[in-house]
Amino acid sequence: MMSSEKKPIAVFGATGNQGAGVVHALKATGLFKVRALTRDPGRYAGAADEVVAADLDRPETLVKALQGAYGVFLVTNFWQQGTDEVRQATAAIEAAKAAGVDHLVWSTLPNVEEISGGEFNLPQFTGKAKVNAVVKAAGFAHHTFVVPPAYYQNFSGPFGPQKQQDGSFGWVLPMDPAVRCFHMGDIAELGHIAAGAFSHPEEAGNGAYLPLVGDFLSFNDLVGTLNGLGHRFSFTRVPREVYAGFFPGADALGETLAYYEACTYLGPGSHDGEIALANRVAGRRPTAFAPWAREHFRFGADSQG
């Protein structure tokens, strides 16, 4: 390949939160030709240079979709009905290897089973972590692990404040709000780290773990920040067994929060070195929660005001 040619990068999940951010960040570098991979190319309206059909549940579509790509950004969606992340990711990794891909970037999460000695069961984390070994074993010239955080977006969306009995709004959760345990960030900014990894394979392409961390907060910090912006949110702690009966899926969410409280989102120990490397290759520090919330946090009547 002539050095003046832009290296093609194929992006899985190009219409999702992570993939769309990766497409934008890769385009912004000016170094890459971006290929969006989606099950329905006809509906793609993003910024990629080309769009190609690829379906992680139909491995026969993958090798062709990855042909000629220098790099691949791979993400799977645990929450999609019937998803087997290990099977999907393995098929994509094998196809990337067969297509001669040089650099694979895999969006992973901490191995909660390992970190907690089996105390916590978070399949949405551990399933992704189990793919790491498959990536390593594939023998790419370069591979990188990017680690998405707890999304800021979720705290004004599905995990946002709920109406309380007295008409006020806040969170009722089975955790100690004083424990700093949330590694958080704006998920749209994960793309800067992925693009940085592709741009700096000598620094990031030897199995580096690159977490996106815009802030590290307790729930009290989070509520305090929002209330400092003029909201009036409360936090009420409830026993986990009570919380488990609140709604379908509450027990699993309680398990997730119990893991955060015991181990933190990324797991125990310092992650400063990994975070610093992620920010260095991205060429920027991720947005902290307060400025993000000032700009983006929308809630009920506030969103009209």
C-alpha cells in the first residue's frame, strides 16, 4: 500500500453509541478511510466513507466485509435479544485474521467473575472480558483493548431520577452513596481513544488497556454536582432485597451496583497509568461530569426551560 493512501478501518456497530463515535473520531484524524459495518447499509446515515453489510450472527458476511481493512473496531451488544457475545466476537476475530487485518481494537469490560472471585455475576461485563484471550491468541500484528465507562448519558436516561412519593425526584438505590466507585464518561468520546490507538500502534497496539474515564465519583458527588446546577434531586438508600422487588431487572441492577461498591467499576487498584495512556493517545482529556451535565443533562420540565 502506498504510504499516501489512507488506511481503511472497518467499524462494527457503526450506528450505535460506541461505533458512531469511533467513525467520527477516525474521520477527524484525516488519516483513515472509514468503513461502517451494519446489518442494514440502506439505513446508514453516518459520516463513514463507505458502508458495507455485515452481521455478527452470520459469519459468512464477515470476511468479505473486512477485506482490505488495515484495522477493525469491534464491539458487541449484550442487550440485543439473543446475543452470544463470545460467539459473535470470535467469528469477527477469525474473519479479521482471515482478511489480513493488522490492528484489532476490541471494546471490552472488566472480568467481574475474576475480580470478585465469583462473588458477583455480571455477564454483561465478564462475557466481554472472556473475549480478550481470543483477541490475544489470534496473533494480530497489533491489538488494543478499549474500556467504555459507566455512561453519563444513562444518568439522565434509563438510570435517571425517578418520581418519589412526595412528588420530588431522585434515586432510590441499594448502595452507599458515599463510596467513590463510578468510573464515568461521555460514551461519544470513546472514539477519540480508539482512533488514538489506531494512530499510535507503537504505543497502544501491544495489548494496552485504554479506559475512557472522564470522572470518578460517588453517587453523592453525582447528585451534588447536579444540584449545584440547579436541580433538586435526592438519594435514598434501600436494602437490596427490597430493591430487587421494585421492577423486572432490579435484582440484576442491584448486583451491578453491589459490584461497583465493593470493587469499583474498573476493579480494585490504581488505573492511573492506563487512563493516562488512553488520554495521551487520544490527545485529550475526556470531559468531566460537571461540564458535561451543564451542557447535556436534560430532565423533565428542565429540558424545556
